[in-house]
Amino acid sequence: MRLTNSLNFNHYIMIDTYTISGMTCSGCKKSVEEALLKLEAIDAVNINLETAEAKITMNKKVEMAILQDALSGSYTISKKEKSHIFKRFKI
């Protein structure tokens, strides 16, 4: 399931891959998605529960401490890959 905030297509975006530990069910996944989407810079969150990976689309860099603070103490987030930066275009 992919949850998305309103998107502004006039700027660059970053898509980062993270590992999130502590998720054991679809309810956990939904809680993590919703918590991260509350952050202003996050446009979309796509979590694979089986691999515990999250692809997070953001419109500006978000520090790891801010991502961790957005999650409850039950979950731990760590960066898995380097950032991928793209230019958004209006269609």
C-alpha cells in the first residue's frame, strides 16, 4: 500500500531506502507510514513488510533523528542506500 501526501511537481525529490525494524504486522506498517507522512518534507512512503524496507519520497533532506523521532519507540529506522534525486515535471 502506498500512502501519499499532496505533491508539488516543481522541484527535485529524493527517494531513499531505509530498514525499519520492529514491524510485525500490517497494523505496524500502517502506523509507520502514517507517522512518517506527518512530516512536512515526506511526500510518499512505500513499505515492504516482508523485507522491512521503506522507500521514502521526500522533497528535501530529512535528518535521521527526525525520522526516528516521528516513529514510536517500538520501531528503529536506519538508512539502507544512498539517495536517488530526481527532477519533478508537471504533465
